[in-house]
Amino acid sequence: MARTPTIREVAKLAKVSIGTVSRVINEAADVTPHIRKAVESAIEELGYVPNAAAKSMRMGRSRTVGCILREINIAQLGGFVSTAQNAFMEAGYALMIANSEGRRPREIELLRSFSSGQVDGVLMGPYTPIEGEFEEILRELPVPLVMIDRDQPLWCDAVYTDHEGGTHQATSHLLRLGHRRIAILTGPPQLHPGGARVRGFLRAHADMGIEAAPELIVAESFLRDHGYRATSSLLGLSKPPTAIIAGGIDMLSGVLRAIRTRGLTIPDDISVVGSGRNDLSDLHQPPIGVVSWDQNEVGATAASLLLDLITHGKREEPRRVIIPTSFNPQGSCMPPRQAESRD
């Protein structure tokens, strides 16, 4: 039995991306004539036949929406997922959740899979910076796209959280308590949550005329294991921090494990702030202060934006919706020890 050619082979022969092939198949108006001719020639030469899913997508009958997240088992994302799913179900759509594992090759693989016609729209919170080939794939996606907690690319609709404002509140609170050695652990500054948190952290220091210690700013990863390693390293400094802000919804457990390994107690030895309220922050004794926001609102807003795009098409100007944050200090934030506050 002869092997069926794939859309990937068509793209390779035509020397275009898979997204471009999908756009030609779906008769997108903005494909240039010479590109369309190259793709159609490759389709004819290979004998490629679009699968049923792609055909249904072209006719608007997929009734499925894709959502790409770094980790689908992060408890704080439960509100986002359930609220978005309910909104899509009410509109007659099924929600397909995909786990990218925070790896760019996996993110690209999932996007290309969705490009083949499995979904009518995509929600995505990429873990890697949006640039080069990655941005090209996003731009050529033949279905509407809404970014989750990302402010890039600028041409895309997005719903993201005011991490800068929340981190500013938390940092200001710690500074008013007398802390001068505050560490912040967060993700890469190229991604909105990481960059926004660092900006809020630095702005709080500047507002009070206090210089932030650059060695206490670790903007590299949101992962819990990195939280453990970075906290362990910071606590080993000759002048360790008296407070730590865990700037990532999955990072707090790693920070707390490192503190416990050192035999330190919260808040007597060190104050701690987390990101996103969850069972761990609530059940810890004392409860951990958190910068929080409404994940249900994120899910409802993202679903609303995507359903509108699916129904009415792309708008001239992309829509950017910012979800507010708040800070609740709880018992994990106390003044530093007197000897440390004089340093």
C-alpha cells in the first residue's frame, strides 16, 4: 500500500512553512501568487490530499480549540483551564489541552500539529522568547491566536497579568519593614512575567531611594527546581538575603525546600513572598504572603477574545487585556533581625 504524503513534505518541497501550506489549502487571501503556485505545484506533484480534520477546519466545522501550556499539572492553572473550558463548551467548542514541557521544539511541534487542521483557534502561553522561526510560525498560523500572560508579539491579541504592579506592592512592603537585602527569583526578562516582575522590583527600590543589590536578582527560570538551586546559592552568600520573592507560580515549593534544608525558619530567619495563591501558600505555617490574581478572569477573558476572533475575524488593532494583581503579606513577612537591618 502506497504511503500517504504529509503536509510537512509539501512544505519542504515548496520551500515554505507548514503554516503557509495550511493557508493555501484554506484559501487565505494574503498568500502571494508565486507562493500559492509553489504550494499548489508541490501538492499536485506529491498527490497530497488534505485530511478530514483540515477540511472541516476550512469549512469552520472543527469546533475544537487548542491550548498550549508549559505544565498542565500546575495547581494554580486549574481556575484558568476550567473557566475557559466552560466558556468554550457553552459556545459549542471542545478545549484540547497540550503540554509543551517548556521546550521550544515541543512548542513548535504542537503549533505545527494544530496548523494541520485540528483546531479553530489557539490559546498559548509560550515558555521561550518569541523570535525568529518561532514568531514566523505564530504569524503564519492559519487560525486565530490569543496569547496567555505574554505581551509579545505586539500584533497578537493577549491577556496578561499585572505582575509589575503586584511585585512593586510586595517589594515596597518588605522595604517598609526594613529589609534591604531582598532577592527576587523569576523567569527570563524576555518573557512578560519575568521582565514585569523585575521592573516592579526595581521601581519599588527607586521609589524609596534604595539601591537594589544586583546579585540578588535572578531572572532565569520559573521552574521549581531552579527555585531550589537559586535559593540555596543565595543563602550561601556572605550577606544572604533577608527576604525572597518567588516570582513564578510553580517556584515556591523549591524556595521553601531550600530554606528548610538550610535549617532556617520563616519569618524569623527570612521573609518569603510567593506568586499565585494555592494550597501550599495557605497551609504553610505561617501562611505565605502572595502576589495573587484571578485565574478565572484570565480564562474567561482569553476564551472571550478567541471566540470573538473565530466568529468575526481579526481586528485592525490587537486587543491587550491586563488582569490586576493584589498583595497579601500574611505571616511570612516580618521585619528582619535587628543586626541584619543595620547592614
